[in-house]
Amino acid sequence: MCICERGYWQDDTLPDTSFTKCVLCDARCDTCVDSTNKCEKCTDGMFRYLDTYCESFCPEPYDENTVNWICDYKSEDPPYNLGCP
């Protein structure tokens, strides 16, 4: 059994386990696992979104964090009431 190169993921669904099928990751993924678009690491200039996807911009309600290249959830409201009115 071999290990797939960077930019490919190992498809273990083949009935014969003596063979390894390496499948190309999505172009937005530098590395991926378990499927073409389940990214572990994004290519340069892409934001990691929901710990899985890589996008060129972050959708609402997320902010683009250009330090870590991730989509940070922005919350304008506190997640719960901190006291009585």
C-alpha cells in the first residue's frame, strides 16, 4: 500500500485493499481527506471555511481573517443573556 502525494487523497473504497487509489483534490485545496473538496489546508489566497472548505471570500456572517486565512464567525449579538433586564 502506498501513500498519496500532496494534493491527492486516498480513496479506500476499492474492494481490493492491495491497491491504493489516489484522487486529485479540488484546486482550492492544498491537501484534502476523504473527498475531493474536504480540505485540510487551502491553497494560497483561499480562506478556510467551516474547517472543511476553501473559498476566495468568506460568506456572511463570516469575516475574512487574513492572518490565519480562515473565515471567522462574526456575532453582533451576545450568544446568551448575561443578566436580567
